[in-house]
Amino acid sequence: MKFKWDPSSYDDKHNYVSEFGEELVHLLNPDQDETILDIGCGTGDLTYKISTSCKKVVGLDSSFEMIQTAQKKFPDLPFYNLDATNFKIDFLFDAVFSNAALHWITEPEIVIQNINRHLKNGGRFVAEFGGKGCVN
Ligand SMILES: C[S@@+](CC[C@H](N)C(=O)[O-])C[C@H]1O[C@@H](n2cnc3c(N)ncnc32)[C@H](O)[C@@H]1O
């Protein structure tokens, strides 16, 4: 059975996830000239944080409900309801970022290929994931 994400409960009870993820944004160190992809962006808090220091950020998430909430919270940012195992965006990114999302995906090889396909030469991949028993 596929896990169903609930954006209200996520923002009320699990906001520590994106708070911890702020350290990862420091590691990403976005630059004003850069275009960045946030994979598994959830309700968009870190996508927004990244947007304050780069040229353009795109948030992608496979949960319609999470993306809908992200878009409501941050109407000026582009959010796409896409699956990390099967997506195509028509430009290349300087960096791909992902916080607390990749361990939910059981086909890591495909995701890594997709990330590689969307990165410019020399682009960065900055991600946090893991946790025993996290995935279904
Ligand atoms: C724990 S939340 C993290 C959200 C956000 N990155 C944050 O730090 O608050 C995990 C997110 O990964 C997303 N996710 C799970 N599988 C995915 C997939 N195959 N493709 C894209 N997103 C996925 C979920 O929908 C969920 O929004």
C-alpha cells in the first residue's frame, strides 16, 4: 500500500523535518545565479528557503496533496506533481537538492539516473536521507 501524505499533519507535527533540513540548505550554499531542483519538496518550506538565495528553484513531489499545499503557501514558486522515478524537466540545473525524501523511494538507481540527467556538467547533488524502517 502506498503511503498517503497529509500536508496539514505534516506541517503541524513534522515541521522539525524541514527545520533540521535548514542545515542542508547551508551545505547546498545556493548562489544568486543558480537554478536548483528540490526533489520530494513536500509542502515547500525548504524550497522557499532556497529560493531566497538563488535565481530559480523548482519543487517536485509525487504527492498531489503536498504539492497543492506547497503551491498555496508559496504561489510565486513553480511546484510540479511529478515522481522522482519518472520525470522530465526541459532544462538543466546547477544543483539538485533533496531533504528526507529519497529513502521513501524503492528504486534508487532510477532516481539517481534522473538526477544525473537533469544536472549540468559539474552540477551538485546535495541530499539527506535514510532511517532504518522508514520505507514501506
Ligand atoms: C518527509 S517528506 C520531506 C518533505 C520536504 N523535503 C521537507 O524537508 O519537509 C518526504 C516527501 O517525499 C515525497 N516523495 C516520496 N516518494 C516520492 C517520489 N517517488 N517522487 C517524489 N517525491 C516523493 C513525499 O510525497 C513527501 O512529500
